[in-house]
Amino acid sequence: MNLRVPGPVPLTDEIIEASSEQMINHRGPEFADLINRMTENFKTVMSTQNRSYLITASGTGAMEAAVVNTMSPGDKSLMVTIGSFGNRFGDIAEAFGGEVTRMEYEWGEPADPDDIRRALRDEPNYKAVMITHNESSTGITNRIEEISKVVHEESDALLLLDAVSSAAGIPLAVDAWDIDTMSTASQKAWGAPPGIGMITMSERAWKARESAKMARYYFDADLYERYLQRGQPPFTPAVSALYGLDKSMQLLLDEGMENVFGRHHERAEQARQGMKKLGLELFPDESVASNTVTAVKVPDDVDGVELVSRVRKEHGVVLGGGQQKLQGKIFRIGHLGWVSKEDIDGVIKAVDAVLKDMRG
Ligand SMILES: *Cc1c(COP(=O)(O)O)cnc(C)c1O
């Protein structure tokens, strides 16, 4: 199978092997070496000195950790959404009693920093701005460096970033861009098995935590900080997933992050140009198209659900379909993690063959 959904991504043989190693005591010295090395490597990849934690959870858990550690029930926050994942941050904040203002863009559009500036001027009391770096449902990368500047210029709000499908695949410098919390997950561009959520917290975010009253237990950052001082996690971690992620972090750093980002850009270009050559239109404007997920419009004369299903059954290529209101209207090609030229060639050939056949 050529698994081309935006996570979980296929594992390289080295990472499969690493993930199948024997268990160790998570309260012992070997584990302390592992978690200390991984935390340092994670910070290096994210270009940050901020407090950073590896949490056994999916990406949504790492997003929940960002929300519950920085806000109190009744706190106002601004959720900026350009697709289905963008809404999730707001849903989490509301579930814990937050008062969320939703700035929703048409799916297919990126967020506009000027709109965010205006919203912050209209309401000076937002505790946080929550936004997605790379919206996997629409294949768009938001201009976060610029948006972060606006947020910090115009307000005291924290910037909570969903970088689940961008971190380790698309440039993102947590400290230089002044990101207060950044959440990501092992099964995306990190190229590791699912199971590990990761979060960074700025000093500002850490201070906010002291007065934040949202209910939290499993995701209480204070626990992760105190245990990390002893080289431990507060609860039993997904040891196998950590092994895989440890290996992938070492491979990424050996390759060099500039090269890793370059490789993602190349595969994305290959996918975009390949689709255009088939006469298909990209869903977003190319200037904001993501380097980890390519979203492609399904032509009007073709049933998009059937297209995705036949590409899988007849060619073993597993694409992402359109989510929610985009179901049948777009399909998505995941090219995050370790992806070869051949993998993308396989996608192009499969889509070409099925389209020709469907159109008779
Ligand atoms: C995959 C994804 C998530 C959700 O991650 P889970 O690991 O499934 O919880 C959130 N945001 C974005 C942008 C994603 O791509």
C-alpha cells in the first residue's frame, strides 16, 4: 500500500525496527537518558529553548494541553479557522468553559493577518488567539510568522499554535516567531508511529498557567515539568512510539532541518505539478499551498468519493478524501515524513489511470 493520507505516515524500516525494541522501566536510568535526549532533540528541531514536553497522546491531546494550561473558564479567546482542524481548538476551549469568538474563513482561503489585527483592536481582552499553522483539511499553510507579530503587537493574548501537520516538515521557528504554545504529534511529518503529542510553552504561557483555572489532570504541564526534572514522565508512556520517534528525531537532525524542509518542498512541487499536468486544479491558491498536504479539486464530471475508492482498490494508493463540506469535492495527497519521488509518481499514475477510466 502507498499510504498517502496526512498521517499516520508510513514508517521507514529503521523506525519500525526501533519501535519494536524491548520495554524498559520508565522510572529507570535508561528511560531518563531517552527522555532527556528526545526533549533536547525536539527543541533543536523546533528552534526553541522553551519548556517542552512529550506527552502520550495524539495531536489533539497536545492541543488540549495548550488550552487547559493557559486559560480559565470564562476567558475570551479568538479562534481563527480555515478548515476542520482550525475549529478543533475552539471546540476544546468551549468544552472547558472558554468563551470563543470564531473567525471563520471560506475553506480554501488562508487567514489574513489584517483581519486578526482588526479583531484584536475590537476586543482587547482576548486571553489567547488559537490558529492552525498547516490546515490539513484544505492543504493550506498560514503565514504564522506574520500573524504572530500582529498578535503580540496588538495585544497581550497568547498565540496557541496547532502545528500538528507542519512541525518537522515546514519551517517553524518557535522562539524567533514568538509562539507561546506549539502542539504537534509523532505520526505526521516526524515520520514516527502515532502516540506521542509534543508541546512547547513560552515563559508567557508558563506564567499564564499559574492562574489558569481550566480543569486539568492528565495534561497538567506542572506534572510534566516536575517529573522531567527527574528524567521521567508522570504516567506510563507509549514506550514503543517513543523509540520510533527517538530514531526519527536523530535521522532528521543528521539530515539537517534545512534539507528536510527542502525535501518536503520538492515532493510537494512534484505532487502539485503532477496534478496540474493531469489537467486538475489545485484547491488552494498555489502561493499558500502546503508542503505537507496537497489538496486537489475533483472535476465536476467525476465522483470524488468513487475516485478515491478506486485509486485505493485498483492501485493500492490511499489518498485522503475531502472532509465534511468538502467530501467528494477534493482529494488530498499526504507527502509528509519520508516520501520518495517514486511514491508521488505512483500517486500521479494511479489518479491518471482511474480518471481516464471513469471518464470512459
Ligand atoms: C492530524 C491533525 C490534528 C489532529 O491530530 P490527532 O493526532 O489526530 O489528534 C490536528 N491538527 C492538524 C492540523 C492535523 O493535521
